[in-house]
Amino acid sequence: MQKKVVDWLYNLQSRWGILKEEERSLYEYAYRLLLSRILIYSIIIALGIITGNWLEMFSFLLPFVILRQYVGGIHLKRSVSCICVSGFLIFICGKYLAINLELGITFCIVWLIAIAVIFLLSPVDTGHKRLDEKERKVYGKSARKLLIIEFVLAFCFGETGILIVAKGIAVAHIILASGLILGKSQNFFGNKLGVTNL
């Protein structure tokens, strides 16, 4: 279904003279990405309404999405897998935030470790889209700036008693750090085995 929609969008813009054939693969990728995001956000909205945890889900999702585009991390081969895993993570994190809003010592230590991992490892590229040295510097610098901004925001929200946002940001950082470690492992073992898309 996604392929049909992507082909239709490309062909429509091609007929209008907006796109050329040599741009096809780039725009097909962009359309697939757009459709995947629309689908995942629709699933999140539906899950949030059904469970009543939409605020918790979005307090995790917003900082996650903003930072994820710069830090990289693990990439799944199929968009369906990505949508399923993303939806599951957002659902579980939303439920967790709905149940437990305390920022205990252990949680804060894990969060600080996650921040260090993100700061040191980002960006992690993928087997099918390698970053050159210039891109690495740009993405890394942007990731670190955003990480600091999100940390400061989480601290401010925590101090003012808006714990749902503070902990949502912290949980997003923990999940992102885990994704970076998995992405590094994926790249390492993929390169050792001659596999680029695990």
C-alpha cells in the first residue's frame, strides 16, 4: 500500500513537471518517511485517546523525536518494523510515566549515564546512509546543543513541579542512549559480517 501511495505522489508531481526522474529515489525515500511518520503519529493519538495517556506519551515523544534526528542510533530494515517498535516504545513509556513520576536517585543516575552516552556517541549513522566527516560534526554539534537544552528544560520543569515533562525528557534520553548503543553494535557487527542492514 505504501509503495502505491509513494508511486502515486511521485507520478503526480512528475506529471506537473515538479520532479525529474533523477530525483525519484530521493523523493520516494522522503515520501516513505512522511507516510511512516503520519502513521506512527496517528497510532500514538489513537493509543493516547484509548488509554487516556496522551499527555504522558507526548511528553516522551516530543523530546525523543527532536533529538533522535540528530543522534541517530539503531535503524530497522523495514519501516513496518520501525513503526511497530516505535509504537510499542511510546505506549510503554507513556504507561510508565502514567504510573511513576518520581525522579529517584537510581533513576537520576541512569539518566545521567544516558546523557553521557548521547554526548559521547552521537551521531551514530546507519549502514545504508553513512555520514561523512562534515555531517558528523554538524549532527554531533546539533545533538549536543539539543541535549543540553532538553536537560536544562527537564531540570526547570522538575524544579517547578511539572514532573511529567521532566521525566518524559529523561525517559526519552534513556531510550535514545539505548538506541545509540544498539546502533553502534549494529554497525560494528554488520561491518564485521559484511551486512549493512540488519
